[in-house]
Amino acid sequence: MAGVTLRDVEAARERFDESVVQQTEIERSRSLSEMTGAEVHLKMEHLQRTGSFKTRGAFNKLQQVAEQGGIERVVAASAGNHAQGVALAATETGIDSTIVMPENAPQAKVDATRGYGADVELRGENFQAAMEYAQSLTESETVEFVHAYDDPAIVAGQGTIGIEIHEQLPDVDTVVVPIGGGGLIGGVSAALAELDPEVRVVGVQAEEAATVPESLDKGIPASIDSPRTIADGIATGSISALTFDLIEDHVDEVVTVSDDDIARAELLLLERAKQLVEAAGASSVAAVLSEELDLSGETVVPILSGGNIDISMLQTVLTQALTERSQLMRLRVRIEDQPGEMTTLSGIIADTGANIRTVRHDRAMDDLRVSEAYLVFQVVTSGTGHAEKILEKVRDAGYEVERVA
């Protein structure tokens, strides 16, 4: 029997302080509805005070710790969002906190965690290494480890999202939930299973961090040593026995999406819904847009689980999107290596209205004669038509040119 029930989730909700945990809105997305043939409503958990749903579970847990007494410090391991949730909850309940994060954790999440009052230590190359070190800090009886998902109190707190969805959108057919360690989907599915058993709960994982499909096949929790995905918030590499049981009992389907799918979903949310969502949070929308799910005619709620996006990752996503749309392209032009050629080519490109971002000479190439070189331009355009016009103009001027990106 699964270890979290609707009663646990309702009790968690009663413990919430509105200044710490907010009831987030659900907004209909016209664009996603038109693209999928479904009525798509976004659950805006990325707008929580800490930028993710994790505050719910952390506050429920630490309220109970504070009530029981005897604990002076809590320790947690996290790639970012659980860290911020625990740090805020600990500060609000008057308990000291130490958060262990991987050495490659996004700086924005490290800074935010410290800003919420926690002592932060960076240890290990991944979540598992950070977890191992964090657990070594809990030998004192006055220190308690707060697990990101292997804790009924954490799971029950996350499950309050399920109650909110049921109240805000009673006719919901399908709820799509990102899965890392399984705490979010475990709590949401447990709540909805009792509130409305007809609601379909679908989990989504990144392809290179997909522990749940294998776990369900084997009948026991499976793990991945080095999950590889841009969605660091769901790159836990494992689920727990607690969350496995909840998923097995209450989740109807689990699908996987690629990092490219997630990146496109991030960009779509930014452009169409005007919502800046991190990769883990966008994975639910990637699943909605995938061919894995038939949602036609349904009322669907993808949970946008977090918005703490790393700016360098956002830059990567945007650069990839601009390249796919031909708004950013790289041209390689064969030239006679003599003075004036760069000026001439730059003028041809500029006359089309394009902007040259970078240019470099390549001379050490096997296919070039001694007197030749390549000029490689990175060019900003308005789109595919403009890109083709630039290529045409360069060729008309007598140059051999190819697009290399």
C-alpha cells in the first residue's frame, strides 16, 4: 500500500503559510490548445516564491520538524530547486540549514539558496555525490537530513498541487507531470486518485535520465549513474521505493522526451505563453507536444514545475533555436587570400540588411591552394528567406559559398 494518502496531502495544505507557499494560477494556453487539439491549461508552479513547487514539500516537512522539536539544523542535497525550498522553509521555521549542491550547480541557484538563509557547500560532480556527502553530515542527533523525494512529508506537500488542480479545473482529463525522483508525481497522483479516479496522470522524463520506465519493467526502483540532460531539475538518476510504489499504484502512463523536445518547449513557452520556464518545467509541455500522447478533445494540465533557469542554458537554447530558424547562420566562403576580400564580402552581406556577428580566416585546410583561404562569417538574419538571399548574392558575386551551420 502506498505511503501517502489524500488525508496526508490535505494535512500538508493546512500547515501552509500563504507568505511562503502560494496557490498558483492555472492559465489556458491558446497556442498549445490550437497545436494539440486539446484544451491545454498551464499550472504555473514556476511562479512560486522560490521559483518551483519544491517549497511545498519542504515547508510541510520543516513545519513538522519544528513542531516535534529537538532538531537544530537540517541538511539537504539538491541540484537547485529543493535547495531553495528547504533553505526558505528552514529560515521561516527558525531552523538552521546546510545545503550540499553539485560543483556544477547553476550559479543562480547557488546564490538564491544562500539568499534564503542556507549555508551552501559544493561537493561532487553530480547529485548522487552531493547526496552522499550531505548524508555524512547528519551524525548528530540535533541534525536531520531532508530528502528531496524519499520522505512522506515531502511527497504530501508536493501533492497539494493535485488538490489545487482539482479545485481550479474540475473537468480536467489529464495531468502531465515531470518526474525526477518522483516526489511531485507521487503526491499529485495520490491526491487525484482519491479526488477523481477518472483523471489520467502522465509522467514525463528526459530520455537520458529515464529511470521510471526501467523501474516499472523490473518491478523495483532502478537508477542511472550519470543522467545526461539539460533538465537538471529532473536529473536525479533514481527514484525511491516510496515514490516507485506511488507511481506504480496511481500513474497511468510514463513517456520520455528528448532534450531537443524540451528546448523547443522552453522556447514556445517563452514566445507564445510569455513564461520563462526551466528545462525540467518545460518537459511536461514537451510531452504534450509529442506524438507519445493522444490528447485530442481532452482538458489537459501540464505542470510547469520550475522557472529557475540558468542563463547560460537559456543562451544555448536560444542559439539553437535561432540556428534552426536560419536567423543565425554560419557561411564559409572560398576567397583569394589578398587584401580587400573581407571588405568586399562584408559589403555584399551588409547590403542585404544582415548583421555580421563574427568573422574568421581559415587557411590551414587540405582543399585550399596556397593562395586561397576561407572566410567564415556568423550572420544574423531575419529568417529562411533572408538567409537564402544572402547566399544567392554571394554566389552572384562569383564566390564559392556554403552554409556550414
